[in-house]
Amino acid sequence: MRETDVIVIGGGTGGYSTALRAAALGLGVVLAERDLVGGTCLHRGCIPSKAMLHAAELVDGIAEARERWGVKATLESVDWSALTATRDDIVSRNHRGVEGHLAHAGVRVVRGSASLTGARSIRIDSGADAGAQWTARRGVVLATGSRPRTLPGLEPDGVRVVTSDDALFAPGLPGSVLVLGGGAIGVEYASLHRSMGAEVTLVEAADRLLPLEDTDVSRYLTRGLKKRGIDVRAGARLEEAAVHEGGVRATLRTAKGGVHTVEAERLLVAVGRAPVTDGLGLAAAGLARDARGFVPPADWSRLETAVPGIHVVGDLLPPPSLGLAHASFAEGLLVAETLGGRAPRPVDYAAVPRVTYSSPQTASVGLTEAGARERGFDVEVNSMPLTAIAKGMVHGQGGVVKAVAEKGGGRLLGVHLVGPHVSEMIAESQLAVGWDAEATDVAEHIHPHPTLSEAVGEVMLSLAGRGLHQV
């Protein structure tokens, strides 16, 4: 049994950020990882998918150049092997970077599956370091991440039926795809496949896409996706699906009880993710999962479980944690600093931005209009279509900026964006909401013209009673 200060199980975004910060504070750190450091985000999710979505944006740009701007460009073909090679190179370089950071910081990476043998001890059960045992003086951090949820009777095969984890790596480009799930992942993959020329049907059981976001975000997003030719079917559920040699035949039941049959070469299941705790040995440490499989903290300010010394970060956490990589980074910093004897501020989940990298993109922070009203706030709302400003007209993709504030000049409660590149615009609003700013505070600062960001400034000016271009 060897000893260190901190043991981290899982080397994804939450795990390796915990390890790096703890090491920077002078603590000895052992990081146990059974696969590749970087986790799902780096190898199967955030990074490769955004690389592919950038390629999709380039494809869309060729069509826009030809159809809107008179640039007589045509798309000859997509070299799938070259495209995926570039994607894989980006992932590989990021992976080497993370491994280099960990080595430079002095983090000891142990290769293999780890399980708890007590409140502060682990055993490596398989892999290159199988049989090793470690105990932690300060604490153990659980960061084992999540896996895609599947549907009963619908077994993914990686070819005809795929999950978000293997959709990017399935062979070739399908001519048609049925995407189950209208959350961020489903919307992104629907957008990607449409850009690459596939016929896309996007199905969501709730009555609108991105059901946790503001209703206006859903409305503008749906409008943009439909404009691109995506068949959006909200309020519909999968009744059954059959795989055959040419693809998948699915039967959908609509909210009004109607039945619709969809034929597609590929079925992509994007109905959420489930925490990974298999073989983690929670019982040996006196821990239990909640009804949904999460490992809840007893103290959210420290992300510490009911067993002192065991902390949780990332996708193992239940809501209000968001299952987002950037939230995991913040959680890792919080736990590392807690174990280092500091008293960091708890994560403010309401101020964590949420982004969907489709075309159009969505980006939000804070409360939705409905959420603010449900919490008893007397709110004032202002919206501005991006088509009302010059740069929005240049892009020609539509979209909106919407702000929710306390009535009478109170603080900003939420900001919601839909349109091109809004993922790069949300940081300003994240600071405003996180710092409890008022619209007048933001309106005092000059936004550059012509940019998409000036729509944020215009909305704040109007809320501050100083409207310029809004009538």
C-alpha cells in the first residue's frame, strides 16, 4: 500500500483539472485512468465533434458563397479520410498536451481501472498497473464520467444504430439519418449531418428542442434548422425500430396520436448520458448512488460526499451540475483547492454558460424567462433579432439576443442568444450575470460596430431606458 495526498479516479476534464490544480498547490497526486486522459470530451465528444462542425461550417460556406454572394464555387466532394485525419490530429495534439501538463506538474498517472477499497484507499484492478494499491492522506476524488444512454431493445452496433460516442467514427457519411433526442448533442449531430448532405429527421419527445432552454431559444433554433431542410419533429416518441440491410425503419408516435414511419440509413441515439460507476466499489467506501445513478455530494460547497474525504466532480454529479466540460473544470479547481486547505467559492451553476454548436448556434447563461417568473421575480424582458443589425444582415442566418432582468433596473437574470458564432459572444453575458450586473452597467460600455455583439449592447441600452436602434 503506497501513500499520496490526493487520489483522482478518472482522467477526464474534471479529473485532470483536479489533479493539475492539486499538484500546483504542492500536493502529491495519483491519477488513475483506465483509458486515455482527456476522457470523453477530448476523445469522443467536445473536441472531435467541434472539429467536424467546423468542417461542416466550411461546407455550408461554399453553398452560401454560391447562392447568396455570387461566388461561383462548387463542392466537388468531401474526402472523408482527409477530414477525419485532420480531426484526429487535433485530438492527438490535445491529448499529448494534457499528458505533458500532467507530467510537468508531477502528477503520477496510474494506468488501469480503479476501485475503492475504503474511504481513502483504492486498488487498481486491471490494466498496466493492476494490483497496485494506494491510500490518500487528504482525499479521493471520483471523476469517472458518463456514457451515452440507450433505449431498451435498440442495441447500438456502431454502423446502423450509433450513439453520440461512436457517431463520429462510424464508417462514411450516411445519405440519411434519424436523430433521437433534441438536446444539445442531438441538435449538433443533426446540424453536422445536414451540412454534409444527409437528409435529417430530428425527433424530440418534449414539445420543443432544447427543452431546458428559454422558449425563444427553442423557437429561433427550430426555425433555423427547418430553414436548412431538417425535418424537426418535437412532441414525438419512438414506438419501434427495425434494422435491415439498407438501414433502419422507425415508427414515431406524435403528440396528437398520429403514426409516422421514417426510413434512414443510420439511427443516432442522443437521449442523454448516464454516470459511470460500474466497478467503482462505492459500497466498500460506504457510498450509494441516488435513484438516477448519480453520486450526490452532502456538501455542495465542497463537493464532498457523505463519506468525509471523498469528493465528486463532473458527470457523476446530479443537477444542478450541468454535465459540461467547463463546469467540470470549475468543479476540479474547487475540490483541489478544498483539499489544499483553501476556502474557494462554490460553483455558481446559474452563471455557467450553455452552448449548442449547431448552425445556428445557441448560447445562454442564467435563468430563462419562465424560470425567473417561477422563482417569483418580477421581470422585464427585451429581445432584438440579429436581422435588425447590420452584421446580422451580413451573416443572413437570423437569430436573436434576449435578456431577462429584474424589473425597474434590477440585475440581469439571464441572457439567451441564437445565431452565428454566438458561442464566442456569451462570455460577456456570463460575466454580467455572474457579477450580478444590471443592464445599466453593461450599457455604459461601448460595443464595436458593426459586430454581432452590438445586439447585446442594444438590448442593454433599451433595458436601461436609453434605446438607440430599437423602437
